[in-house]
Amino acid sequence: MSNNSQPLKPGEKILFTVAGVFVVFAVIAFIIMQFVIAKSDKPIFEQKTHANFSDEGQRGSALFRVTGCTTCHRALRNGTNMGQTADLDGIGSRRTMAWMYAFLQEPEKNYGAETIDHRAGERAAAHVALMPKEDLHAIAVFLSELISDQGSSSAPMPPKGESPFIDSMVKTWAPQSWKDKYPDIRDKKPQAVGEQKP
Ligand code: HEC
């Protein structure tokens, strides 16, 4: 026996009405938002990474797309959103071209830890190290030209200026002992951080 045809209880009526109001409100808000976006000439998301490619960098960019890197990585809106290691936008501000060239050829020797995918053998990205050296060089040049601005999530330096938010987070979450053990990256001059690129 089915009781689908029972009338709604008062509580159910209130619940469905409230849910319905939420849906209607969301639809209206969405329409207004689309309208504002269409009218506004400001970008919604500020572009915090940029790239200016040399000829070899251009070639590397094409290789990056056709040699399977984009199944696991992302750069310049191409590829997957799998995770942070996978996002290579701005990597040129964290790694030097020499490091990347060395990493692509001999991942294990240069990563500083065991690699998940790049290791030679049966791993999913094992083919990368076997690619022609001049192709890997072009890709390394391409990657080194993916620059991120200070304050971008992919930049080694936090945003310019004092941040009460960062200060309060550090105060709450970083144990006192860390202050003796680790330097605060914000105390360093930007160029000093740049020199530290491995
Ligand atoms: C099967 C997935 C996969 C593919 C394909 C792949 N990668 Fe990776 N890549 C990773 C993972 C995972 C890491 C982190 C290191 C590791 O564990 O292997 C990584 C790390 C890197 C790093 C170092 C990032 C850093 O700063 O630590 C670079 C550079 C890189 N990959 C470039 C490439 C290029 C160029 C290609 C294509 C020729 C490629 N990868 C193809 C998965 C992949």
C-alpha cells in the first residue's frame, strides 16, 4: 500500500515553502549577478599570473599540451584542476629554469623526495624523462616563463603590506617554538626569496 496521496502535514508545508523561497531567491540572485557581470568592465577575478613567451617558450607551450602534461597539470587555462602540485601557473616564480630542466630529465635525483608520477619505470608520467632533451629544454623554458605576481596563491611571497589577517593566523596557529626554528618569509626582501629558488 502506498501513502503517496496523503495530504502534506503543516510542518512539511512550511519546510517546502522555505525551501522554495530559497530556490526562487537563488535564481533571482543569479540573474542579477549575471546582469552585473555583463555590465561591469572590471574583471571578476584579478589576473595574478602572467606570461610573456620567447620563441622556445612558445614551442614548449605547444609541447606541454601535446605530450600529455595536461592530463595531470594545468597551465594557462589548459589542463586539469586536480590539485596544487598539478597547477604549474606561476611556477617560474618558484623554480628556476635549470631546476625544471634537471627535474624533467631526472625527477628522482632532483625532487628532494620520492615522486609519485614522474619516477622512471611504470609510473604514469615516466615517459616524460625519456622525451628528447631539446623538447624538455623547451618545456622548461616555457614553465620558467609562467610568472606569478606577489600575493598570488602560486607566488612564494604573500601580498604586499601589513595583513592583520595573516598576523592573527600566525599568532593563533604557529607554536612559539616555530618562531625560533623558522624565519618568517615576510621579513625577507623579495629578491632574497628569489635567490632561494632551488
Ligand atoms: C600522470 C600524471 C602526470 C603527468 C602526465 C605529468 N606530471 Fe608532472 N607531476 C605530477 C606529479 C604527481 C608531480 C609531483 C611530483 C611527483 O610526485 O611525481 C609532478 C611534478 C611536476 C613538476 C614539479 C613541480 C614542482 O614545483 O614541484 C614539473 C615541473 C612537472 N611535473 C612538469 C611536467 C611536464 C612538463 C609534464 C609533461 C611532459 C608532466 N609534468 C607530466 C604528475 C604528472
